[in-house]
Amino acid sequence: MKRISHCLSAARRALPLAGLPALLTALLLTASACQKAEEVPATAQLLPPDKMVSVLIELHTLEARTEAALLPPDSSRALFRQEQKKVYWRHEVSDSTFTQSFRYYAVRGKELNTIYQSVIDSLATREKMAK
């Protein structure tokens, strides 16, 4: 019961995030955090950390572009999903493989932290270069 309560409070904290993609990511992280590391086994198609970084960079950039388009929510969602499929295709990754890999890393906090530190560093570098 305590574990469920913890998961629900984590979901409530994640709700203020803007945009559907961010909300979906937050919910996936919350659900994954409620599991023990041994409950999410490594799949045969587990994406290596460097590939996860590349895909996540593109997805977060796509999310920012989609939100900046100022489209109605349903159009924004449709555009994001359409472009998300293209990102997966470019990286030769299925959406299920990405999701399973994300869940695998999400329950292993240190590994996900390392991946996201690389994502943040790369996005910050891109932002500086754009200015």
C-alpha cells in the first residue's frame, strides 16, 4: 500500500509538466520507478546508452518544436506522433524497443541519470551554438 501511495504522489508531482509528450514521459518514469530493477529484465533488443542519448535528444528537440508551433492540442499530439515515428525510423528502433529500453534504464536510476546528463549537455551545447 505504501508503494502505491508513493507512486500516486509521484504521478501528481509530474502532472504540472507542460505538453503531452512530457506528461507521457513523466508517467512512464513514474510507473517504472514503482518497479524493482529485477522486475524489468534486460531485453535482447536493449538500446545501448549512447543510442538512447541520440534518440532522446531528437525526441526532446521534437517536443520543443511541436510545443513552439502553438497548434491546438490534438493537432500537436498528431504532429508529435507522426514525427516521433520518423525519429524511430531514422535510428532503426521500434517504439516498443525504445519503451522497453527506457523502462529498463528508468528503474536503474544511476544509468538513466548518466544518459540524461549526456542529453542535457548535448542540448545545452546546441543551444549555445544557436545563439
